[in-house]
Amino acid sequence: MPGTGAARVLPTWALPTWVLLAWVLLALPPSLAQTQPSGRRWVTEKEARFDTTYTDWVGADLINIYAFNHSVRRNRTEGVRVSVNVLSDHKDLPVLFVVRQKEAVVSFQVPLILRGLYQRKYAYQEVSRTLCQPQTKAEVETQHFYVDVSTLSLNASYQLRVTRVENFVLRTNERFSFNATAAQPQYFKYKFPEGLDSVIVKVTSAMAFPCSVISIQDILCPVYDLDNNVAFIGMYQTMTKKAAITVQKKDFPSNSFYVVVVVKTEDEACGGALPYYPLSKNASPDEPVDQHNRQKMLEVTVSPAITSEAYVSSMLFCLGIFLSFYVLTLLIACWESCRQQKRKGLLAAMDSPSLDTASLLGHARSIPDSFLGHAPYDSYGYGSFGNGSSGSTEGITDSMGSAEVPYGYVGQEQFKRRTPSALMRPLSIAMGERSLENVAGRPRLDSLSSVEEDDYDTLADIDYDKNVIRTKQYLCVADLARKDKRVLRKKYQIYFWNIATIAVFYALPVIQLVITYQTVVNVTGNQDICYYNFLCAHPLGNLSAFNNILSNLGYVLLGLLFLLIILQREINYNRALMRNDTHALECGIPKHFGLFYAMGTALMMEGLLSACYHVCPNYTNFQFDTSFMYMIAGLCMLKLYQKRHPDINASAYSAYACLALVIFFSVVGVVFGKGNTAFWIVFSVIHIVATLLLSTQLYYMGRWKLDSGILRRILHVLYTDCVRQCSGPMYVDRMVLLVMGNIVNWSLAAYGLIVRPNDFASYLLAIGICNLLLYFAFYIIMKLRSGERIKLIPLLCIVGTSVVWGFALFFFFQGLSTWQKTPAESREHNRDCILLDFFDDHDIWHFLSSIAMFGSFLVLLTLDDDLDCVQRDKIYVF
């Protein structure tokens, strides 16, 4: 017999042995006994040694047994690996290898058949398995194990080799390289050293494919190290080039664990293509396919994770950053209060009227602009009329009567522009003896009616008055602030109560769902469910990535701070109203705080839902992180529009209905939009039509109707203004804004239709942000063009917020993970922590974006504070 070890052949005259063999054969199942080619079976037992290759054969009447022994020490662990290669080609009659050892039995057949998707079969002729190492309590113990080889084939040749595994025990911070295949998995042992409670197991490879699986298993026998059973126990994740699993000592009673590396039979789980599955006329569909040498080179490193002190310092750092904003706000409030006291004393000494100031917290009283060296607002030239009254009733009356009126800008010569008399004359005639001075300058009473009922006979008369006011060529805020302030206050408070209700009904099921997700991850060990940055995911309790949750604290704290600032402003404003302060009643932009409360609540909810999303970020809960981002962008645009259009701003119901429609399209786009041409065509058409309808609504200040006669009216306007006589737009400024907005939105629609970006949620959010930035830039330009100025606090907020937004977007586009790809492909983007060894790039995005949003809200809050002492009939609408 071949081989170098001593062998014992059992002859026929050995009666006791034949009796034992006959008893074994009789004990076999009937189906197996019927396949025996003869009544005799030879059993050969050999004393075998390590690192020796045994080339032998086995048949239906021959069983080979190889006996090995080795010394096991209590303080030293050595791995033992069995490698076999069947040289014969009998796929229907495989060779069975059974390894019998203390506390465990491992068996496998060669060719090894592993199944893939759609029950595909893959055959492997070369198989290597590492034996599970039983524990010993003695200082030194000699352990025996046996390798039995048998088959039903008449003659099958094979090679057998048993070796000791070098570097079977991994060491901290030491890299180890090895090869693995689907039929030759590898696993290694790691023992926690004293004083180390948590480690990160990092596995890397220079090649993305073949796809592999990394598993962390307890020190138990058997070890599940094949593609079809590696997910049975422990924690695991698929891998292309990177994998990382954080392991805590408390989860392993033996203070040690196995790192198992398995190469999968197919690459589909890692985003690869399925292999070609050859079928021929003579081949059976169940015929296994030989994948030849499907090998991967890997490198494993076990490094210490952060300590508990790092958790504490990181939490204190996070709290310190955002609580400092509270301290800074308190200092500014104290400084503003002291400044107001000094101004009051100065004004009392000068015996001059006190005016409103424009502080961060909205304190009243300030000295006139002329005293501070600024030109008074009466000298502003934008939109003013020839008599210099700038929106007075005489100027309005003159403009209605087809006179030539001067129209100029600050620092430029005035030029004359003829007001279309044909449009305005019927209005003057229809008004009869009622002067427009009464319409424009009528005081607003504190009643629940938006108009004086004694001045109107019918509802049509009231609607006609709206047409008179809102179709003027040059509007001032007083023209669009005619409704009773209590009615508007209730209207805009609905924004807050609606978003608070939405937040409760939205957040509770979200919290329940993400808790379920985290529980499933912890119970099953499947770390492909959640798309973390595994190289910087620090667990705490049952949470797998506590750092991604903690970094959202800024949204909540700064949102709460903004609500407190708004509350203080509202209190000061209400006190001024109770004193019948003329400036609070008739000067500045009308104060409505409902939208501000809604914005602060949305910022807090963004923090809460972003934290919920990062409990287990994946494809199915992405909308948790983006829903309130859409709401924040929409509310900011509404607030910017409300500043100069308080009477005609959208109601809370219509606004939230539109935002709900946006979120609906976001979900549909992510689920069905990837590569779907029909969806992108429909969405682009809806986007363009919605842009046109909104442009019309803004241009005509809501004084138009969408009915069956809309096409006839459009053709009439085109004929009269473009064919009959070539005249420019009546509202030039609005036209400029809307043309720019249409160019931007049509371009975005064309980009989406042509490119079809995979991240539809971000694409939709980009549309909202681009429109918000465009409107904000237009507002700033028109504000400066109107002769208004930006005070110090809003100017600092604008500059600081712009800088912070720039840095925030830089960290946002680092892309540490993406659920648009497979979990294994997403892990290729993972990176190490960059701040305090605790926070990654996305955490810094959370920090900076929360600060930037808070600064953006302050800009909207304080932008028009310079108008607090200006009459509303001198503040222009744009």
C-alpha cells in the first residue's frame, strides 16, 4: 500500500475482526447494503504524521483510517488543517471523509457540492477544513483524532495531508495574510487580552471578487465555515474589499472568538454577475459545475476599539458644542438689554421719540436712522413716484390715471415709464366716487373681518377691491397686510399645530420600526441589514452605531433654542401691542411667528428622525432622514414669501398637502424610478407643469383662475401684448425671478430625464434647495436694490452660515456608505473616524448642518430688522 506510515492489513484468518466487520455490515441500512459489490470489506488503519502527503486509493470494499496524535497545551492553541484532493472523476460516487476527534466529528464529501441561487450546483475537487480545537484543562494533553476515508466507487484515488496552521491565534494590531476558496475556508482564533473590552476585526482584500463572508463565532464545535451554513450562528457580513466588525468581550463568555472567512460560490450577493451556467443536450440540469480555482487573497487585523472614557469625552464634547450656543445667545441678550437701557437714557436726554430696534431677540426701542448717520427711508428711490411720496395715496391715484411716472433706482437717474392706462381706467371708473385713497390708506380695525363691511355692498365688491390693490404695478407691504392681524395669527399658528401633530403620528411608528430592525440585527447577527460605516461604528447597549445617533443631538438642541428665541420675540412684540406702540402696529414687516415655530419644530424632528434612521440605515427607511428636510426647505420658502405677502401666503393645509405629495414622489422614485424611463418622463412633465402653475400664481398674486377659459385668456394676452403691440411685462421684477426660476427648474427636469440619477431622494431635495437659494438670492438683491440695508447681526449670520454650509457639504459628499448598492459594495466606502476617534465624516456633517440650519433660520428671523421703524406703505413688495 502506498504511504509512509505503518499500516495493518486485516487478513481473512483473523476471525474476531471478521466477526466485528460482519456485525458492522449487517447494521448498515438495507439501501446501502444492497449497493455493496461484494460481501468482503477491508479496513486499513495507518499511523499517520503531520505535514506528510498520503496518495492512496479507496474502493467499495476498502476503508482507510488514518490515526493522528498531537500534544495540546492549555496556554497555547494550535490549528490543525485537513486537506484532500480526489484525483478520480466519479461525481456520482463521491469519496466521504470523516474526521473523528474529541468533542466533535467533521464529515465532508469530495467532490464537495455547494448550492447557489436557483439551486445551482457547484463541485469542488480540492477541499481543506480546519479542525475545531477542543479545550483542555491539563497543562499538556495528547489528543488523538482519526480520518476515515470511504466510497461506494470501485476505485477512487486521492491525496490527504494534515498540517498545523501557523498563526492560528491572531494577535492585536498584527496583520496576517492568507488565501481562501469556497471549498477551502479559513478561520482563526482571537483571545481578548487583559484590560481590553472591545476590538474591531478588519478584513481587507485587493480584489473585489470573488465575494466572501466574514463571520464572528463563539468557541464552539462544530465551526460553521461553509457557504451554506456560515449564517447559522454569530455575526456575519458579506465583503468585497473591506469588512469590519466590532466585537465586545461581554458577548463571549470564553473571552475569545473565531474569525471565519468563507468565499461564496457566487458573486450576486456582493453586486457581481451570476456565472455562466452551461447546459448541453446531454447534460442534466442538476449537473454540478466545476468552478476551478475560485480563490481570494485576504488580510485580517484585530485592533483595539475605543474605551469607555472616549465615549464620555465624546458625549461631553457634543453637549459642549451646542450648549455653547445657549450661552452665546444669553450673552447677546444681556448685551442687547444693556444697550437698550443706554439708548433709552440717551433718548430721554435728547427728548426724541424712541424707535424699534432689530436685535436677535427682538427688543423694542432704537434711535432714528438719521441719528445713526444713515439716510432715512423717505429718500429711497426704488419704485417711488415723482412727487416723492413713495407709495402715498396721491402717488397711487396718479399711477392709476395713465400719467407718466418716474421710476428709478438708488444712485441712478430716474427714467419715465408709462403706466398702461387701458388696464387701469376701467378700475377707476368702476370705483365711482370712492377714492383710492380710502382703499390704500384705510386703517385696519381689530375685528375678525379682513375688510370694513360698511364700505362694501356685496362679496363681489370685496373681490373687486382685491383686484384693485393686487394688480397695481408697484405694491407696498401695506397693500398686502390689510387683513386683521388676529385672523392671520390664527392662520399661521395652524402651521405649528399641524406639524406638531404630523411629528407625533410620524415619529411613534418610526421609533417602533427601527427598534425592531436593531433587534433583528442583534438576534440574527446579519450585519448586511444595516448600512453603517463599520470602520467607525461604536456600539452602546443594543445600538450598533451610537456615534451616528449622538451627532444628531445638535438638531434637537438648536431647534429648541430657536423656539425659545421666537418665544422671546413674540413676548416682546405682544407687550409692544399692549402698549399700543405705533411702530409695532404700523411699521416694519408684519410679525407672524407661526411659521417660525413650525421651522423650529421641523428642525427638532429632523434630528429625531435622522437619529432613528441611523439606528439602522437601509433602503426601506431612507425617507425618515429626508421627510423633514423637504418640510424645512418648503417652510423656509413660505416664510420668505410671507414677509412681503402676509395676506396671500399659502394656508397650512395646502402647504402640507404639497409637501406630502413631494414625499410621495420621493418614495415612488426610490422604489420604482431606478432605470424606469416612464417614471422619469411622468415626473419631469409634472415638475414642469407645477413650475408653470406656481409661476402664474406668483406673477398675478393669485388673481387668476384655472378653468375652462384659461387657454382663451392666454391666447388673448399673447395677442394683445406680443402681436398687436410689443410691450414688456408689467411686473418686471417678478418676471425676472420667475424666468430664472423656470430656467433652473427646466434644467433640473432635463438633467433628471437624461441622466436619471440613482439617488432620487437627494435629487428631489436638490430641487427644493436650488429653488430656496434662488429665491433667497433674489430677495437679498431686491432688498439692497430697494435702498434697504442689512444690519450687523443678520450680515454676520449670512456670512457665517455660508461658510458653515460650505464645510458641511464637503463632509456630506464624502459618501461613507450608500444603500443604493449591495452591503458589501457599500462597505468599500467606509472610512476610519476622524474626530476624537469617535466621529466620522457623516457625524461632522450632522454637527455642521445643524449649526448651518440654525444660522439660516436666524437669517430669516433678523433679515428685515432694519425696517422696524419704517412705515409699511414705504416698504416695497418683491
